[in-house]
Amino acid sequence: MTVVAQYFEAFNAGDVDGMLACLTEDVAHHVNEGQIRRGREAFATFCRHMSRCYAEELRDMVVFVHPDGTRAAAEYAVHGTYLATDGDLPAAHGQRYVLPAGSFFDLRDGRISRVTTYYNLADWLRQVTA
């Protein structure tokens, strides 16, 4: 199993420690519509926040790994529930959503050194405010 598959398996299990174990100490986390977070601790803080606001499961996962093992990508569908209002976003009241999404990775020494995630924020907003 690739480190990317392990990362997503941990994500779907709600296992933040398992996700962190897949990352380099200096991981760069490029968040959709957000700032770059650097380091495992910043990533852990992000995960705790996300777990409070959202319950998500990634389905229909397809992972691509470059033959030289330095980069990977994944495409999937996010099936989620909006649990708690997240900052200035619309109020949460258990809205469900399904979003196509993707992630891109740099890999180094058997771990993930960059995670870039993309989804369509306008689509998410439409779904949670409908």
C-alpha cells in the first residue's frame, strides 16, 4: 500500500495520528482557498478544526503515483455533513453535501511532504445553503 493510500485510509477512519504518521515533519499543506500551513503540528491543528466542523468520507478514490515515486495525485468524491459553523461560512445545521475533489502530493523518503487539496467552494456553498 502506498503512503497516499495509507493517508486516505486514516482520513476515512478519522485517525488523525495515522494521517500525521504519513507526513514529513516539514509538510506543506496547501488548502483550497486558504493559506499554506507548514509542519505536522499545523496540519494536526487543521485536522482537529475540520473534525469539529465536518464529518467526511472520501469515496470512489483513484490514486495515481508517478513512476519515480516523487509525486502522486488522487481523485475522489467527498461525502460530508456540515456539523458546526466554520468561521464566516454559512450556519451549519447538519447539511449533507457531495463534492468532487482532488489532492496532489510531493513524496520524500516514503512520506508525504506536500498536500494540495482542491474542491469547488462555490459548489459546496450552493449545497449547504440550498
